[in-house]
Amino acid sequence: MRTTLTLDDDLISKINAEMKRSGKSFKETVNDFLRVGISTRRELRSSDSFKVKARDMGVRPGLNYDNIGELLEEIEGPAHR
């Protein structure tokens, strides 16, 4: 199938570099890159999503958890901003 694409300059540079390295034509190089990109995207989509498991960290005595500004200053010092 023939189609017209407008490619950004940075992509053209990468395609040209790959063409020099591999000795393949422009068409072969673009098709290879598209195949890799499409298959990688499918793999990313099919992977399990990242999940955070919460756990109780306890409370440190002497820290006031009601005022986040004071807590940051206590932990990181006055230059935390």
C-alpha cells in the first residue's frame, strides 16, 4: 500500500542512521520500526498494571502529622522549600 507520511526531522535522522547501519532501504527501515513499535505497544498494554500495597508505617512519637508544613520542616529542615 502506498501512502504519504510527514515525518519529523528527528525521525528522519534516526531512519537515515539505521539505513546506513543496516544497509536496508527506506521502506524496509520504516516498516521494521513500525513493526517494533506496534508489537512493543501491545506488550506494554498486556502487562499487569502496577499496584501499590499499603502497609502500616506506624507513628513516630513527637511528630505532629496534622500540619504538613511543620512536619516537613522537622524532617527536612528549614530549607525544604
